[in-house]
Amino acid sequence: MAAPATPPLTDRETWQKQLDELGLRERAHTREGDAIAAARRRLPMVEVDPSAVLTGVDGPVPLLDVFEGRPQLLATYHMWHSGRSAADQCEGCTFFTGHVLELSYLHSRGVTFAVFCQGPIGATLRYRDFMGWQAPWYSVPEESLDSLVAGRGFGMNVCYLRQGDRVFETYWTTGRGVEAMAPSYGLLDMTVYGRQEVWEDSPEGWPQPFRTDGDQFRLDGRPTSQWSRLAAGRDDDLGVTGPASGEHHCH
């Protein structure tokens, strides 16, 4: 196999000049992101039923209790393929959920982070334990879908604000909007070959082996991050069996 192409070689002074020019665009991009965040903070909000029930580790809990006493809640809605094995669970949601590890900084700003999973609590908790995730985990039962999902789909992030016993939804996003959860993408964007996905605008000869149909989050038939768990001896038995999931992908 031929080696991938590389950038042209130049001297450090020329390289630094072009890097400085790019830095002007990067700073403008950062300022635009700040302006968008400022507009996001000025959005109106909609009221949500605070008694909408979720199922947690210890049984049913109302949405209000998921805040854990904090004024804000950021929930990631994790897609689930019922009856499927761990290898067949959503590779995109696994990728994004697995990045959120340190919650103390969110807590220090009055924000609780939680995973709202589409599947039943038993099998999905086994998946969480197999992956070694520590974030609070809840299942969304059928009776709460209208209130919480509101015609949308799993594979989204939703922000809530609590005022006393009332709960409001202030923002939600899906698709590439959830990339803020995954610093791996930001780090890859800094590298010369980027994400190596087929959609990227890269020079001719750059490696781009990853499709964007879920392939970018899988390795040898499994969500990529599962392999290290298996190597560590963790059990991926979810207590369910089923056929291959087929074309179920998110993000």
C-alpha cells in the first residue's frame, strides 16, 4: 500500500507566516462561536412537565429529581437497539457518551449531566457498566416520550433549567451539534490528516478511509471503544440476544 501524501516541505519562517495567517481565521472563528453562544443564552424557553418519569438505578424518578438539586441539567439522549448485543449498540452514541468523564467542572457551575437512554434500564445499565461510564443513567419509559422527546429522536442533547418545582427546556441540538461532547474530533481536526472521513476537504492523496454511516465509530464490527473494555476482561453480556442490527446509525 502506498504511503499517504504529505504536505510540501518549507522553511520555518515561511511555515510560521502561513500559520499566523491561519491564526487570524481561527480567532475569528472563536469569536463567532462566542457570539453564537451569546445568542443561545438569549433564546426563550418552553415548559416541560417536571413530573415526567424516568427509570434510574433505584427505580422511577421524576425529571425534577434528576437535577440532583442543581439549577441546570444537560441530558444526552442515548439511542438504543432493543434486543441487540453490545456489539450492535449505537456506535455514534457510544462515541459521544463515552467522552463525558469529568463532571466536577459542570457541577461547579450548577449543571448536572445525565444520560437518558432509549432502552430498558436493566440491559442499558449493563452496557454502562461494561463501558465503565460513571455518569448518572436513566431509561426513558414510553409514557414520558411525548413530554421529553416531543416528536424528536434520540441522539440529541437537551438543556434544562429548574426554577423551584418548574422545569424549562432552554436548548437542544442533534447531528453535528453534539460534537461538543467529543474532544477527539477537535484534536483530530488539529492533525494534518484530520478526521480522515470521506466528506472532508483534504488535498489529493490524504487518507480518508472512514465513511460517515457509523463506520467512523466502529472497528472490526464493534463500536471502537468496546475493544479496550474486552481486552480488560469486562463482560459485554447484556442479558439479551438478537440478530445483527442492520442499518441502525445515529449522528
